[in-house]
Amino acid sequence: MPHISIKCYPKGLNEQESQAFADDLTAFVSERLNTPSDWITIDYQEMQPDEWKEKVYDVEVKPNGDNLLRKPHYEL
């Protein structure tokens, strides 16, 4: 039962673009992890750039560096 959490700067996706993104991501994860698509959940949160360091980088990225599948190519 994969759960995907995405946090990003605002992208301005409309409802159709958001749904297409979720559908594509679900299909990819379902195929790669051999998991039924009904078991996949996605949390998508947009946040302002001035919130990134405090709410994401300092809390999720930096402390979990050893567990990240892809490490950041930046430091804050």
C-alpha cells in the first residue's frame, strides 16, 4: 500500500492537469512496485518558497538524508 507524499512550490495546475499527474504517477508506481493502483494514495501539497526550509527541508529532507531515494542537490 504505497503512499506518496509530494510537496512543491505552487505549480498552478488546474483540476484536469492535477488528475492527469495523479493518474500518471499512480500508473508508474503500480507498474514499478507491482501494486494494484487502488492501493496507492497520493498527498500533494503546494507551499510558498518562503515556507520550504522551515516546513520541508529542516523537517523532512535534512534529517532523513540517509533514507532518501534521491538526495537533494542543494543545501539550505
